[in-house]
Amino acid sequence: MTHYAVIDPATGETLEEYPTITDEALQDALARSSAAHRDWSRRVPIADRAALIQKVADLHLERRDELAALAVREMGKPLEQALGEVDFAAAIYQYYVDNGEKYLADEPIELEDGGGSAFIRRASLGVLFGIMPWNFPYYQVARFAGPNIVAGNTILLKHAPQCPASATAIAQIFADAVDATGAHPDVYINLFATNEQSATVIEDPRVQGVSVTGSERAGSAVAEAAGRALKKVVLELGGSDPFILLSTNDLDAAVQDAVNARLDNNGQSCNAAKRFIVVDGLFDEFAEKFTSAFTAAQPADPMAEGTVLGPLSSEAATERLQEQLDRAIAQGATVLAKGETRGNFFPPAVLADVTPEMDAYREEFFGPVAALYRVRDEADAVRLANDTPFGLGSYVYTTDDAQALRVADDIDAGMVWINLVLGDAAELPFGGVKRSGSGREMGRFALEEFVNKKLIRIAG
């Protein structure tokens, strides 16, 4: 039995199963992807590659209802959020259509001595292998495939085992876009590969780079394999992002932002706010208002209008989160709110008094569990925010502009959001530091990760 299957998290029912790729077919895919780079991607102008991605963007919008329904069925994302994800994926593809040629243009170098000229030409590397997660099945693929195909690379894509229907729908979009534009049919190839087969792909000399979005464990295993094979790797891993509240003119608005930042995607987002660090003078009122607003969002049918919290993505995800919550309580955390889990429908829970001696202090809770921390002042808030193995995103709320930038400078994270949440955009780079990974996706910097910045020096 294959481990690629659609299992409805709302019911636990197995709806579809998909066969894993054979070793022979995998070798064929590697050969075809390499040929697509050699014969088409590196030979045609950027405009031709951008035309392919333009059609991919258009087809996402044309099929948004179908694509969103697949995401709801596979991982329980509320329908409105699933529609938003499809739209965002299309916007990411469109961004690289609109800006790829500008960002990939030759870059002159001013010579300090001697005659002639010199410049940097950004050239593709070749075949790239992407290992993508289940929580954003369209957005994650867009931010990897979009810039790299425009840059001239070709893509082998291994999606999460629980998202085969989404993966198939994306592959079909690329196939239809190829038919419409005359691009090479193997620029993008979907692989239902096992972990062992993935290791074979990473080791293959035709593969020039690897990108993985997932857990620390997955990132570590991929990075180890890529390191042995001397391959460039981009890692987008977990996070335990702090939400720091130092001052506000509208506590209710700050509370709602905090709730939105925790509940997005059923709480299953790497860069969701997970630790709420509140200055002493605001803590009690914040805790009361936050707990009330957070627990008002009870899990419901993800297809129903108005649902903001659906089921967790799988039985394994539910069991993991429940075990973490139970362990935190057993180790002494104070429970401000929690409910009874029904199947994969996990109600919001709020913890306080989490101390460094507890596992919960440094773990990532991937679901609707929030931890509240009381701090004395700005310095105490920054210390606590940085006392984590992760460094993905962070959120700072203050009415003091100078303080906002000062705290942003002191936070060990790849991203800092000041007085706003859920502000991601195609032009904004995404990535972290420490155990949250390395490298950047989205924005201009995504086009820099997997290109050869080739120096060309011409005699005068």
C-alpha cells in the first residue's frame, strides 16, 4: 500500500490512494528533467519561461474553487483560507513574471584597475529538487517553482504524502500551461517518491540543488544528504514566533491580531505567533481578552461559511499536539483554557506560567495552543523572545517608533512584523535563522538562491 493517500481529517476516511513512483520511472524523471534544462530552459529567453509561469498563474485563478476544495479535503484548511492560499500562489507566480527579467539582468562591476569591462550574469544551475509540506500545498510550491523556473532551472517536486490530489492538480496545471505555451513538457515533474528514493534524487549528479520546507527532523536529514553530495540546500523549517506587546492605543485590536496570528491555517503555520510576550502593565487585561477571543473560535466544518478553525491535518498531528499539551500541564504550566478534542477537531488552549524547565518552553506547538508570558520591560521581552532554538518570524506591538526598530534590531529572527500580522506578500522575502533554517524564498532574494552568479570579464 502506498503512503500517498487522501485521508479526510474531518472524518478520518481514506478517500484516495496514489501509487509511489517506481525506481525505473524515477530515473526516467531525472533524465527528462535534465534534458528539459539542457534543451529548453537554459536556451530560451526569460520571456519564454515567464510565459509558461504566466499561464500557470492564470490557471490557478481559473481553477481556484477546485484547488481550494482539494486543500480542505486533504488537510482541513477552512475554505475561505484555502481560496486565499490559491490566490496568493497565483500572485507569487505573477510576481516573477512581472519582475524576473529585471532582477536577473546582467549586473555591471566597476573595475578598480585595468581596462575593459566586467559584469555578473545570473545563469541557471539545472535540475532542482523540492520537498514540500502539507500545510500550504499551493503557496509552498509557488514560492519554490515560480522564481526558479523563471531563472531557468527545472523542477522535480516531492509533495507531502497527504497531499497527492493537490500535487496532481498542480502537475496538471503545468501540463496544461505547457500545451498552451509550447514550453518543454518536463520543466516541472511531480514525484510521488519515498524518503529512500528522495535520498537517491539528492545524490544524483544531475540534481544541482535542494529546497525543503518542513520539520527540523526533515531539514536535518535532507541537509545531511545534500552535504554529503555537496549540493546547495535551502531550508525553511519550524518556528516558535514571539508576539511582543509593549504598548498599544487599542488593546482590543492588538488582541484580535494576536488571535488571528495564532489561528491562521488552524494554527498550523511555521511563522504563526505562538508565544505571547506581554509587558506586566498590560498582561492581565490582555490575558483575559485574548483567552476569551481565542476560545470563541471553536473547531467546525471547514467547508462551512464563517469557519476560522477546522480540524487538524491528521490523526498523527492531533496526537502529537495533545501529547505536548498534556505534558506541559503535567510539568506545571497553568491552564487558562482548554477543551475536549473530538477526532481531529482540537479546541483552542491557552497556557501560562511556562518556565525554562518545561519542554513547552522550547517546543513548537503546531496547532491552536498559545503560551502567554509576563515580562517586566523591553529588555526582558527581547531576552525571552530570543530564548528559543528557532528564529523564523516575530511580531512587535508598540506605540514607540524608536522602540519598534530597536527591538527589531535585537530580535534573532529572519522576519519582524511591527504592529501587523498576516502581512506576507509576494515581494517580501521569507526565511529564518538558527534552527528555523537558512536561505530565502519569495521576493527578489528567491531568484538569488539557485543561480550561478557568473563573472564575465572582457579585455579593453
